[in-house]
Amino acid sequence: MTETKDITWAHISLAHGNGGRYMRELIETIFSRYLSNPVLNTQADAASLPDMEGNIMISTDGFTVQPLEFPGGDIGSLSIHGTLNDLAVAGAIPKYMTVNVFIEEGLEVSQLERIVQSMASAAKENNIAIVAGDTKVVPKGQGSGLYLATTGIGIKSGQHTLNIKNINIGDRIVVSGPVGDHGTAIMLAREEFGMHGALQSDAASVLPLTQAVDSIAGLKFMRDPTRGGLATVMHEIQQASGLGVYLYEEQIPIRDEVQTVCDMLGYDPLYLACEGRVVAVVDDNNAEALLACWQQLPQGQEAAIIGKINQGNQVVLRTTLGGERLLDELEDDPLPRIC
Amino acid sequence: MTETKDITWAHISLAHGNGGRYMRELIETIFSRYLSNPVLNTQADAASLPDMEGNIMISTDGFTVQPLEFPGGDIGSLSIHGTLNDLAVAGAIPKYMTVNVFIEEGLEVSQLERIVQSMASAAKENNIAIVAGDTKVVPKGQGSGLYLATTGIGIKSGQHTLNIKNINIGDRIVVSGPVGDHGTAIMLAREEFGMHGALQSDAASVLPLTQAVDSIAGLKFMRDPTRGGLATVMHEIQQASGLGVYLYEEQIPIRDEVQTVCDMLGYDPLYLACEGRVVAVVDDNNAEALLACWQQLPQGQEAAIIGKINQGNQVVLRTTLGGERLLDELEDDPLPRIC
């Protein structure tokens, strides 16, 4: 189904989701045109995957980001990066993905096309084949342009058994780069805030970061700090381990633009999403090796050791002024629809 | 994560999607409570699947049905049956599923709980483990209660190589039961039509039907006629084969209630969705054997041979009055959001 046609409509209508001629044309002119590969067969109900050696891993994620396009990415590339990153931090190499599309009636076809092209590029750059998909159209006023869901299949790589439960007292916490860029870029892209800046989202594949540390002994756990940001990952670690997390504020990389915007609007960057960073927990003896490994990569030049695991049962931030403050678990949503 | 808590909130808020405490509690009290199994780990970014022997198949589907609960099912059971049926008609036995949830702010928690319970029951009845999930909450007025997406993984079973391209002149078309029940039941469940009836959706697993015909020689192709109904599957066959489809109206099983409602509202039941039927194409010599096989099952008692493949390049219906009429490819959406 790789035939291409000129698109003769400007906006998506309900008929593009009805299973009939318009839906077929939408699939042919947009989805198959950009996403086609040998495994994808838009005429079959299910795709047959080539044989895979090794431990198969699976992850899924939904995407509702607003605006659909933002500096540094769009919902299409984000839907690929988000799910591939969940596989990557679990120690897997992503291979295949499925895509669900929920389009709101009235979406501009040209915007949909840009987003699908972006999705295709992100998949191709990361050697991921889109193997199955489904399209639904919802009536105007019952969606918000476009929601996506992707499910990824990968193969576990390396010898690490990553598990949040392996974390112990004395382990070090390392972050691969500045936090809060994605959340702040999304904020700036929303007209409601009336602010503009040059800041780009950090949305990207973290696979180079997670694969680079495959040979680092003592690696216990990795996670990408998305919704709820760095602070939320710290709470997940605290709750799963029953231990304490102790962070050094002056060690946490935060861009000046991010800090400035957060100060003006009253947000805490530690709770804002990243979409291209990794937090790793590694034993004390190997923390410097992991840091050096990341700092050699373009994606990890600003990596830093930001804290440690201790006997407490709270998440504590040692401030630049030398005091200590508790980082509470996130309650109110600071910023809906950032991913 | 199987601990259970009392639910202390009545409606879903944006904070239930923010990655923080409320989202964790929602996952614990609703999703983990009903969907837990040994493979699901709500603390990990990706699930590790047990070893699978054989050809892995994958399928994905989105669900936007309105109303969320209807006679014979709800969006929860539908989301399991829909994706498992896509695997089943491709000749696979479903094993694992992932679930994406898009909740509109304001949804009643009690309704969400009923739907997740229904999803859990449908999965359990079909030996499917939910292995990963993701929850997003969208602001009020940007959704419609609940949208779901499921992705299923199965193993190819049997020796058939099912492919729409295998279809040849003389092959017979068999349907496993009455068509249009689901679409009509959804219509009746919508208050806008001001009609009520006892009709139930046919939404169900078709796995017993697809597995029963594993030993039937000459089986070419199966599909579940969902969006766009029987007529749309006939057009898919016509287009993929380049041959003609010839249907006998008096052979097509349609319930009296379905025909009556369609006559009153001006719908054609051949274009209305089923969610628990299978259409099979089988060579002429084996059509009676396949029919007998289905008729022995509770799900297939009303199965019928409804047509044949011929040299034409159209979909033609021979009417009960003895005339012929073309069944056009579906264009306008007769009934949005039926699945």
C-alpha cells in the first residue's frame, strides 16, 4: 500500500475514521506514505514479526501534548521518543512499534502530515519499524487536535539486571543533562503564558546514553524523568527502596532560561518534565566511571552526580544556601498535557 | 503493587494524570487492583515478556465508543475483544496486551472502576495478561469520558497461511452469525435516537470461531467486520484480489430487530459494525465443512454461506427480489464512534 495520491481535502472529517473509502485514502496518502516498511501491512489485521533472539521487552505510552508542535519537537517525534526511551532505560534496544491515532474532526491535514513525517523520521533514525496502527476520528469538541499512543517492542541488551529494588545505601544518583527543558519549552510555546524564548525541548532518544553505560559495573536502575520531573523519580526510588534520597541543589544542572521562567511563573524545575534525559542509580565505586562515560557523549556533556541514597525515608534537597528542605511528592498538576 | 485502598475521590481530576501522588493512587486503586498479574510491574518502564515459541504477531486498536457502557458490553471489554479479535482472525492466539487510557477530567471514578473490571474479566476469560499500561488525563471538554487503545501480542497457530491475496474465483464467503447487531445496539443506547430495544451488542471474543477452523483445508482469509460492517470487508476483498464479490441477500443473517431499526432510521445493516463475528473466505470444496464446523459452536449457530468470488470487479448484492444492486464503498460515516 505504498501508492501515493494527492490529498484532496484540507481538514479531517468524521468520514476519515469510518472504515470506508476516506479512511483508506487517509491511510494511503498519509500513514502508509511515510511509515511503510516491509513488516507493515495495512491490509492485514495483525503483523507478523520477524524472529527475535533474546528477552523481549514491551512498553506503552500515550501522548496528549499541547501545542502539537513545539520548539524542539512535536507530538509525532515525541510519541516515538517517549516509548523508545521507556524501553531504553529498561536496558532494551527498541525494534518495533505500533501507533494509535485519535484525531479530532477538523484537524488540518497539512499539520497531520507534518506530524506523521516527524514520527517517521524519529522511527527511522532509531531503526524502529512501525508494524501496525489504527486511526480513530472523534467529533469536534471531543478531542484536542490529536492524541497518540505507541507501544514498543525491544530486546534486552547487556548483562545488567536493572531493578529499582536493587538500590542500596551509598548508591549515587546521576543525571545525564539539564532538567526541566521540555516542560519549560512547552510552557513558552503556549500562548496563554504570553512569554517567548529560544529554549528548545530536550525531547530526543536516550538510547545512546543507556547503551553507553552497558559496560558500567554497579548500575542499578535507570529512568527518564518525564511527567512529574526529577522529583517524581526521586519519590519512586524512595518508595520502592524504603530508603532516603539526598540531593545537592548546586549539582543539579538547570539552564538559566529554565530557572528564570520558573522563578517568574512560580514553578519548581525539579517537577518539570524532561523528554531526553536519564537518571541513573549506580554504586558509589562506579559513579565517576558512569559520569565520564556520559560526559563523552554529545547528549551527556552536562551530566552530573546530583545525590545519593541514604538511610532516611524522605526526599531531601540540600540547598545552595546550605539548608535542607523536603521535596514533597507531586500533588497538584503544575502543567497539564506536557507529554 | 497489589495493595488496595479505599478510593477517596468521586471524579477524575487533572492531577490523576500528572505522574505524582494522585496518579500513583489511581493506578494502585483501580488499574493494579483489577489488572495485576505476574508480568505487570507498575514500577518499571517496560515489561519483560516470558519466552514465546513460534511466530509472534502484533495488532493494535483504538476505542472511542459512545456511550461507554451499552447493552452487551462496554468500552473496557470491547478494548480487549477488539484487539484479540484482530489477532484471532489473523490466525494467532493472543497472549499479552498493553493498555492506553485517555480519561477526560470529570469522569466518575465508579464508572472507570466498572470499565476496568470489565476489561479485567474479558482479559482473564481469554487468558490474556495485561503487561503494561499508561494513563493520561485530558482537560474537560477535550475528550469524551474515556478513550482506550490496546496492543496485543499473540502466537501464530495452525498451518494456514491466511492472506487476502490468496483469494480466487469460485471461493465462498461465510459469515459466522447475524450482522449489524453491535452498530444497532449502540444506536439504540444513544438517547439521541429516542428508541429502545432488547437488542444486545454481539461484542465478544471470536477466538473459538477462528480456532475451530484451524483444521479446515482451503481457508484463505478471515476478518472481523467492525467499522464499515460486512460491506466494507467485501470491498477490501474486492480491492485486494482484483476480483468480484457476489452476495445473496436472502442468505445474509440479519436479526429482525436490526432490520426494523435500520428501516426506520434509514441505515443499511450491511454497513453497520459487528464486534463478535467473523467473515471467512474458503475454497468451494471446503465451504460446507467450514459452515458445519461453525454451526456446532454456540457463537456460530447462525453461520451462513453468503456469497462467492467471481470474475467481476465490483461488490454486487443479489436481492431477495431477484435483482442485482452494487454495494458502494462506504463514504459518509453512518454512525460515528461505534468502536
